[in-house]
Amino acid sequence: MQEQTPYQLIGGEASVLRLCASFYELMNTVPQFATIRALHPSDLQSSRDKLFMFLSGWLGGPDLYVQNIGQPMLRRRHLPFAIGESERDQWVACMVLAMEAIGIDEELRQQLSQSFFRTADFMRNQPA
């Protein structure tokens, strides 16, 4: 029997869309996330779309980012932005709140939080 992917476990496309919408709504409105909000354009739609496409494949669903944009090359794409521990921690905290907001199971949320932290930590390009 095939194990379900995180994409399937959280509810597929509809849930990934909700996760991205929640993430950017929180980033846009919660003062705690002002630093990472400032790294984004005023209109967040393109950022939301790219995160949705990336997360779709990253979570084990359709690899939409690769199909539509190409290889993610996350670190390279984030090099123009100063990302240190504070930005990493804000991004992860925002994602954890977004996962809570859409009702992702606590055990899966903890596993994904660890994976998100490792990925966000890889984006750091500023000294500690």
C-alpha cells in the first residue's frame, strides 16, 4: 500500500491554496511579520501563486512550479534579498500560524514545521 504524501494528507490542491492565502494574509496584516512583508512586492498575488506552485510539488503533489517556471533554485532566487535568522524565523512562524489557521493536523504540522525550518534556514544569506 502506497503511503500518502503530505499534499494528500492536508487535502490536496484546495488546502494548499488555502494555506498560501492564509500565509500571505497573515504576513500582510500581522505586525510581527513586517520585516518579511517588506521583502515582497505591494501586490502579493504573484508571490502567492509562486508559493502555491512550489508547495504543490514540495508536498508531493503536481510539480506545478517546474512545469510553469522551471527548477525552483530556491537559494539562488532568494539571494537578492537579505535573509538572516530573523527573516527565517518570521517566515516559519507565519507558516506555522497559517497551517494552524487552516486546520492541518498537529502531528503533520510539526513534521512540516521542521521541514519548513530546514528549507527556510537554507535560504539564509546573512551572517547570524
